[in-house]
Amino acid sequence: MKNLAVAIASTVFLAGSVFATAQSPKLPTGEKPDTIASDVAAVTYTFTEVNYPNDTFTQLLGINNNNIIAGYHGSGLDPANPNKGFTYNPSTNTFTAQNYPGSTQTQVIGINDSNNTSGFWVDAKNNNYSWYQAGGLFRSPTFPGTNFNQFLGFNNFGEAAGYSQDSAGNFHPYVWNRAGIYTSYLLPTAVSAQATGKNNLGALVGFFIDAKTKTHGFQLYNGVFHQFDFPGATSTSCLGTNDNNEVVGTYTDVSNNVHGFYWKAQVYTSLDDPNGIGSTIINGINNAGTLVGFWGNTGAGISHGFIAIP
């Protein structure tokens, strides 16, 4: 689960939600298999570590085309160290706190080119609610019938990719728009799924769990479904995308080590922060190809953010 931060702004709650018909994607025909990039083809990156001051836990989750980054600090493992959201400007090395008003925890996850943000907040009963911020105003759209609803990505049209949780504990992916409409998606073979990002061209990415409890990434673009399975991996999750049809995420190898990946045109490149080999997650990518993510032992409350520039 992702985590949360305190901004001074007005709070506006939307009264209700509208639901569109669930979308079932088309399966591709004649699609060529995904491959791994060779050493010659692989792009090299310069990694820069980013840590919130005086904290051992920092995660960078989204980056826009102005190079402003969304994230949070604080592990949330105990009440003394809750999730607190922020935006980060690497050119000035400045963190700006951003927390849903009245929340006990906040995560800032999505950010668009207007520096509008989205994420989720947690109340005193540990319920999870989606939120977005535009022009300094926070809003928390409701998803009827659940106390677990998260926005994970936010594009320039004010569309949020996210998911809700049902009473059985399964996740259901959707896209929400500023008209208050949720459009849900039915994925082939999925028991539980999350939508994690939608670019400005309409491509939606995320991940799902099948009946055998294996995790696969996915992309929906122009109604066509593409499944992501990093070759040889035991699980694969897509966590971010940009307008160049580049996708980033994470996979787990047979030794249970976690690595980041970059994908374009059916070709995967495995990527690890040099300081976090085997514990790297890539969560966001902008149109310049700059990556953000984190590495560390999150179960022990240790996580380091990073920026990777090609």
C-alpha cells in the first residue's frame, strides 16, 4: 500500500459519484513477445539519492514535465512516524509539505504539468480515501460502498487512475474524471487489479492478480489490452507511463529480489539504483525519460528516494 502529508487550503467534498459502464478491453492479435534489452541497447542513467531531512523513509512516486516530484516521507509503521506528503523541486532541493486537511496520514502520488496533485489520505479509523488538489484546493471524491479508495496517477486532463477495494478485499481499477465519473475496467483473468497511471494520450497502466495469485502488469491503449511479464520474473507491476508510450514499474526475480524496469516497444530494461540492487522500485517517468522511485527495506522503515536521469 502506498502512504500520506498537511497543506493549508479549503476542503471541498463532492456530494456523489457517477459511474460509467465497466470497460472490457480487446485482446491483441499477432502481438510480438516482449524481450530484454541487450547491453548495447540499454540506456545508462545517473542516479541521485533524495532523502527527506531527518527521516529514514522517503519515497518518490511521480514526476511531471516540469521535473516537480510527488512523494511522501514517514514509514507509517508507528504513530510517531506517519506518512506525510510533499512535492519536491530538485533544482532548488526544496520540499513543500502537502497533506490532506484533517488526515492522520497522506501520500502524494500523482502530479500533472499544472502541478496539480493526487493521492490518498487516511483517517483515524485507518480508512483510505482518494483526493486531488487543484489551485491549492483539496477535494476528496467518494466511491460509494467502500472505505478504501485511492488515486495513484493524475494527467493533464484532470483524470485520476486508481482503484477501490470491495468487502472481499479485492481491488477494482478505474479512471475518474473531473466531471465526477468513474469508469471501471474488467481485465482478462484478473481477480484483483489496480490502475496506477494514465497518460495524456489515453494509455492506462497498472497491474492485476490472476486466479493463481500471480501478479502481471497491464496497459490498455485504444481499447487493446497488453499484458506485462518481465521475462523470468515471478511477478510484474506497471506503475507509471508517459506520453512516449514508455512504461516503468517493478518485477520480482526467482530469488525474491525486487528490481525496477523500463519498457518501450516490447523491450524491457532491468534497472536498479546502484545502492539498492535487489530492492528497487521505479514509480514514475516523465516525457524526458527521467525516472523516480525508491529502494530499501520498507518493512524496517528504511526507504531512500532516487531520481534517475538518462
